[in-house]
Amino acid sequence: MKKVKKKGFMVIGLGRFGSYVARTLASMKADVLAIDKNEQVIENMKGDIHNILSVDTTSLYALKQLDLKQIDHAIVAIGNNLQDSILTVTNLKELGVPRITVRADQEGYKKIYRLLGATEVIIPEEASAVSLANQVMSDTMLDYHELGGGYALVNVNVGIDVEKPLKELRLRDQFGINIVGIIKEGNDDEFYIPRANDKLSKGDVVVCVGTKSDIKKFDDFLNG
């Protein structure tokens, strides 16, 4: 079986939001490079993040010294310094980072970051930081909402045609999850509650509830 490359993440700006994202990704055993200009911030987080550096990301030269070929997704969480955030996004785009998510403090900044080449722009709360970390861990998890008690509501893309109907998959027994809805591809994205004899097809989106680990197992089954 072909070994799947582990995704590499960079979190720039380790304030309240950025530190939540970095710690959550690290807790999920992701490859995370965390960056902040503040040496004290770096010192305070060394026990939580293995790969953490003090780098001025507004400097293209400084970023070129890092091995960004291993970075699949950069999260720019600089926040209240618009100039630094703009320069950082511009540099990341020039260096070919495939996906760039930017934290913005105001709705009006979204257009600016989009024009600079950001893949996604968000105005976060702490809960959305955890949600983002879980989404970026899998390209097939399209939406993620914490429910508490270790459970989450997640939209998962279906990457294969599943031959058996839902009743024969025994989802609760095999994966510990429940499917609460299906969005069928090519049906105007219509949401409906699944029936026992329904089958999942490639391109569908399933809305499921379960623990993070159980949903991950189900995602692996649907997307290999």
C-alpha cells in the first residue's frame, strides 16, 4: 500500500487564536511549525510545540531560510497588525505555499487577503480555532462543529462508491458514528435524512455525529 504523505502545517502568530490552533494540531500528532517574533511567547510554548521558532515572517529573506517545501498549509494568525499580516501572506504566496488561511479582525479585510491570494479568511473565536485545526487535518472533512463531551458534528466528503446499503454497514458497531443526513451530488445539494436502504456514492457528503477518533476512522473508510 502506498504510504500517504503526512501534511505539514505552519502557524504564524502565537497569540490566543494561533496558540489554540498550534496546540490542537500538535495534540493530533500533526507536523506543526509554530512561529512568532516574540521570544517570550516562544519560550512559554516550548513545552507544547516541538518545532517552534522566532522568525520575522514579514521578511522574505527570513522565510526563505526555512524549508517551506514541507508546508502544505499555513495559518496566519498575526491578527491586529494588518501590515505584518499582509506582508506575511504576500511572502508565503511568493514562496509557493499551497494553502493559506488568514485570521482577520474585521470583515472589510477579507477582500484584501483574498486579493493577495489567501485560500481562506476567517474572523475567529476560540471554538473556531479548534474547528479549523480539525478541518485542516483532513481535506475531506468539509465542516466541523464541537458538540461537547468529546463529540462533534462533521460533514465528510465521500470518496468512493459504497456497494452496501447503510443498514448493512452497521456504522454504529463498526465506527461508533451515526449519519444524520446526506447531501447527494448533482441533486442541487439537497439535504435529506438517510434511509436504511440508501447507498453512499462518490461525491456525496454525509453529516455524521461521533467522537473525533470514530469520525476519523469513518473518514479513513470513505477516503482511504
